[in-house]
Amino acid sequence: MTKIDEKLQPILDDVLRRNAGETEFLQAVQEVLESLGRVIAKHPEYADHALIERICEPERQIIFRVPWVDDAGQVQINRGFRVQFNSALGPYKGGLRFHPSVNVGIIKFLGFEQIFKNALTGLPIGGGKGGSDFNPRGRSDGEIMRFCQSFMTELYRHLGEYTDVPAGDIGVGAREIGFLFGQYKRLTNRYEAGVLTGKGLVYGGSRARREATGYGAVYFVNRMLATRGEGFDGKRAVVSGSGNVAIYTIEKIREFGGKVIACSDSNGYIVDEAGIDLELVKEIKEIRRGRISEYVDLKSGSHYVEKGSIWDVPCDVAMPSATQNELTGKDAGTLIRNGVTAVGEGANMPSTPEAVRLFQEAGVMFAPGKAANAGGVATSALEMQQNASRDSWTFEQTEERLAAIMHDIHDRCAATAEEYGVPGDYVLGANVAGFVRVAEAMQAMGVI
Ligand code: NDP
């Protein structure tokens, strides 16, 4: 583990003390501060005026009750969150996560990561994140709608196209965004398309938004592989998860000539040596909202492993695309022994700090989530652009912009790592390139 610079240690100590118990948030802050020692050695002015302390403190945190009535007529209570972390570069921007594991520490970690990710895109968006401990699994469409309506009944007063623009994340896809947008419109009596992204195409959504995070992650990894004269062609890949990010990661890897042989959900993973049948996965997960285990009943030659680690499956490229800390030091050791050459994070912080260290020490190319999965939020910003100009771009036009943005993020991270004396360290490159943009904007605006 990199040592924290002595000037930054008191800042980290203070963050640890003031946010005790928020494990994921502290993990994310520690990783960024570990990268910043080299920056303040070169630019001590970035540590002036408590700039780093201010970046670690959200501008605003909203926690609220979400009461709703289930299909049996019982009143259910959930907790809603929105952390508006940093608006130096633009309105707060970041998804909503509906999952029973959600708490303020998880939302703060995601919001903190979002600041640097959004800065890396080069687009005018600040960082935020939100969600609820609501579990959508097994709920009817009516229950999902009533929950979303209740959630928005508090959240709407904190949103606006120039204030805060949420999108989807785990458990929040096109169906939920539709219900949330409908309720926002009803409460405000305004057709403010730019207040939410990930909308359906018929009411202001952007083409390629659904595909953007997965496609973008593959564009990033492909560019990273190219630095060693390689590509996806002929490579075996493993992609964890089978949600929005995983599905479109698999799709793009296939287009680039790679073969994805395993994917998962929270119950287990499937292996299909012939290559995952993506149409079947889409049918099971997107249409039937079923479990990935159903795949093996419909596809001969495949098998399902309940529990267990998907990272036991040997591969050349691993793309963790489910959730935080899903790839441990032990998993990293297994992947390395099995000859993995590149890891690209589709999810947010899916690799533990120990796993990241092991990959880097073993010379495995490693693309951190805040750079590799920025294609989703970048395309959300393109959706805002289309909404603002009352325009709608073609799929090709949007994907072309996405690819250019991902290549640009890759190149910026690589150049920054080089500039700071650690070529190939995309973790440092992403943290530093994102930080510098935010720091310069904050300094220009005075102490706010
Ligand atoms: P989805 O809800 O569409 O899919 C999530 C997938 O991950 C499902 O297969 C789910 O399985 C699995 N999963 C969720 N939680 C766990 C867990 N605790 N343990 C094991 N598996 C789990 O979410 P997304 O695909 O949108 O998000 C996946 C990741 O990508 C998240 O880290 C998210 O923050 C990140 N991300 C998403 C973006 C987007 O545009 N959607 C943008 C940038 C990052 P199950 O169905 O069993 O719960």
C-alpha cells in the first residue's frame, strides 16, 4: 500500500474520526489521498485554504423517510439519501441506487468517487449520489411505482437541471427512472427533461445511454491493451454481474472479437465455454427479471456454481461489473496465477485495496472504475446536452462521442501517471487528473 504523505495524514485522520464506521467512504478517501502526495509535492498550493479537507466533506447530505403501501396494504418504511458532494464543475450528477445494503457510508463513497469521475469526462458536471435501502427484488410494478413516487415526493425539492441531476445505478433502470420522472413532472408542473438522465427514448432519453457504461469500459480497456500492442481479439474474458453494466460490457467485448465465458448475479455464476449467449442473458435478466441460474436450464454445455467466486474461472481479461469489494486479494491472487493480463472495473470500487496492490505489483494492467466506467455519466451529460437543445442524436453519433471521450480519459490518465513518475499507474492517473480539475475550479471560486 502506498504511504500517505505526511502533510495529508492529518487530513485522513480527521476524515476517519469524523466519519467513523463509514467503511467504504473511508476506503475511497484513503485511495485518493494516497495518490495526492505527488501532486502537493509539485503544487503545494493545492493544499492551501483547506482545499483537500473541503473536497472530503459533502456540500449537502439529505436523509429522508420514504413511506409507501405494499400490495398487501401494509405500510413500509425505507430511508432515502441524496449526497450532494461537490458542485465546482457543474450541477451535482450521479445515480440513485436501490439496494438493501444502502447506507450513508455507501452513498458517500459513491458520491466522492463521482466527483473525480465526472471531472475526468471533461464535461460540466459536479458529483453526487443517492438511493435507498429499498429492495426492488420480487416487488410488483405497482409497488415499485408507489415507492418511486414517495421517494420523489421528498427528493424533488432538491433537484433541478441546474442543481442536481440523478440517473440510475444498481436497482434503478429505465422503469424506475420513468416513475421518478413522472412524479417530478407532476409535483413541479414542469417538463424539465434535463432533471433526470437514463430516460426512455420517447420522452427525452439519449440513444446509447443504456449501453454506455459497459461499452465505455470496453473502449477504455481496449485502449489500455493497445498500449502493449494487444486487443480483445481471441481473448477469454470474465464479467461479473448480469445487470446493465455487465450485459453491455459482454456485448462490446464480443463485438471486439473477445469471448466472454462467465457472468453472475448475487446468488452464483454461470460458465459457458462456448461463449455466453447474450440474447439469453438479456431475456432472463432484462425481460423476465429472473436469476442467472436459469441460463443452464436453457443452454446445454454450460454450468452454474452457487456461491463460489467467479474469479476462479481462468481468463485473460477480468471486468468486475457488479458491486464494491467483490474482488478480494485472494481472488486477485487466483486471477494472477491463472494468467490474467488486464482488469477493467465496470463497477464502482469492485476491487479491494489489497487486490489492486497485487495486480499492480504483478504488472497486470489495471483500469480503476472511476476512469473505466465513466462512459455512463458522460453519456448522461450528452443526454442533458440533447435535452437543452431539444435535439436527439443518432445511436452512431452518440456512440462516436462516447468512444472519443473514453479514449480521451484513458490518454489523460496515462499521461498524468507518466507526468507524475509512475507510468502505467491508472489509479494515480485517474485520481490526480480528476482532482486537479476540481481543485482549480474550487480555488477560483474562493472559500465556499
Ligand atoms: P444492476 O442493478 O443493473 O445490476 C447489478 C448486478 O450486480 C446484478 O447482476 C446484481 O445481482 C449484482 N449485484 C448487485 N449487488 C451485489 C452484491 N452485493 N453481490 C453480488 N452481486 C451483486 O446495476 P448496474 O449494472 O447499473 O451497476 C453495477 C455496478 O456498476 C455498480 O457498482 C454501479 O455503481 C456501477 N456503475 C453503474 C453505472 C450505470 O450507468 N448503471 C455507471 C457507473 C458505474 P442481483 O440481481 O442478484 O442483485
